[in-house]
Amino acid sequence: MRLRAISAAILATAALSLAGCSSSDGGNSNETSTPTAASGDAYPVSIDTKFGSVEITEQPQRIVALGWGDAELALAFGAQPVGASDWLEFGGEGVGPWAEGLYDEAPEIIGTLDPSYEAIAELEPDLILDVRSSGDQERYDRLSSIATTVGVPEGGDSWLATRDQQVEMISSALGQPEEGQALLDDLAQTFTDAKEAHPEWEGKTITVATRTSEGWGAYVNDGRVDFFENLGFEQNPTLLDLPVNDNGWSVSVSGEELELLDADLLVGFPIYIDKTEITEDAGWQMIPAVEDGRSIVIDGDLSTAFSLGTPASLEYALDEFTPLIEDAVQ
């Protein structure tokens, strides 16, 4: 089984390694700030990618952001994408509630795995961001024939670009590397503060599991696990003994072996199925963590924020998760 964060087609072909933590200013994620765009003095800049070094000679004016979370990060640095992909099917402007109000004008929504290159070309972009993406050569070649394209970093195929790589590459492309580093520093401090406020979390084991229409699985080597490790938790070691799926970030667990998911804290979420297919499952209910009240099942905005992995979305997730974790970890 391949864990999927969006749809059956995406989950069969895309590896969504969504690393991440919290917001651009370390404050309340519901407070929308107005980012400032870079001046032209920041250019030229060179961005190292899997496809070689990409040079951006002047401040881009028309940006199309196609990678997972790329548009939201562009907005965080004051850019206004004219086209964007809506990987989590938010609708509208294609961003979650933590990023509402950042667009001056809604972008043209572009497809995800199979974008319309004609629609992209019609937007006449001078920069295309495809940083957290598949790393497919043909996709990159077609995009770069339209405009300068910042593709995945080395080792970033299958959506495995880390949060830090994504922030650093996009902030540099937009002429704001210092602001990008400041965002990451604020983010790290936000998680440090939460960790220090909860010393009882230190060393507790964590399982992040999911269920799709195809079955059960758990995340390893993934940003969702990093989220909890940044709070002092440790990956459930039992999962590390299981064979990792080809995507590199998940393991499969049969419905008859759900006890393998047991940990000091068990977090689960459904993907394109109803939450009750987890909570009402007899095997799930027999896991010791569930029996003892050490489990959390999420959906809705918390699930999408947790999965998106941008700084703002993950501060939103941290705000929402904290009281749930406090209740589950006594």
C-alpha cells in the first residue's frame, strides 16, 4: 500500500514527504501579516536544483507556483502567484485558512500531477516554482521551455524536498534569503518553546498512521514524524523494523497487525475515507494506545495543515494539536 495525501491516483504515484513546523512569525497563525516583496537589488541569484543551477536575473513579476505548498510560501514572501496548484483541494484560492487574505487576486488554479502546460503558458510567467514536486525530467523540461523553472533539489524526487530546502530555495528565488532564514529560525523557536513547555513529552514514542481505501500504513522518514520529534517524541522503533515502501517514507501494516502501531502516542488520520472507518474499526480499538486513551484521530483543517508542511500551516497544526496531545499524554 502507498500512503496517500490526496487521491488514489496521487498516492499511487507521488511520495508526499511533507516536512515541517510552524508559522512565518512565530505568533498566532490566525493573525495575517502582509509580507513585503523583495527589491530588484537582490538579483541575479543562482538556485541549485537536481537539474542544475538556475539563474534568475531580475525580480520575477509573474509567478506560477506548482509544487506542494510552493504557492503559500511565495505568498509568505510577498509574491502574488498568477497561477497555482491546489494539491489539497482547498478550493477558492487554493490555500488553507491560515493563508487566507494573502492574495490580492485569486490565481488561475492549475492541475497537480498532470498540469495543463498550455494554461501555464497563457499566463506568461517569468518564473515557475516546482520545488516540492515529482522531479520528473519530462515535466521539468516542459515547464522550463515555458519560463525559468526552479525544480526539485538534489535528492528531492517524489515530493521529498524538505521544509528547509523549500523555504531556502523559494526565498532565494524571490530575492529574500535573509527573510527565509528568519522564518526558519522563528519556526524552530516556536517548536522549542512548545517542547520546553511540555517536558513530559520527551522520549515518548510516536506513531503517525493513516488509513485509505487500500488499507493501513504508517509514516517513517517523513515530515509528519519530524513534527513530533521536534516536540521531544521519538519514532516508534517497531516501525523501523518493517520494510519501507518504494516511496521511501511509509510502511504498510495489515489490518491483522495493527498492534504494530502501538506507541506512547498514536496519531491517525483518514485519507479520502470517513474518520469513522478508523475510530470504529475493531482492530484499531484493540490497540493498547487506543484502549488507554493515548490516541488522537484527526481530520479536516488540522489534517490538511499537518500534511501541507509549510511554516504557517504547521504552526496552525501545532496550535490545534497541543491541547489534544496534552489530553492524550498524561
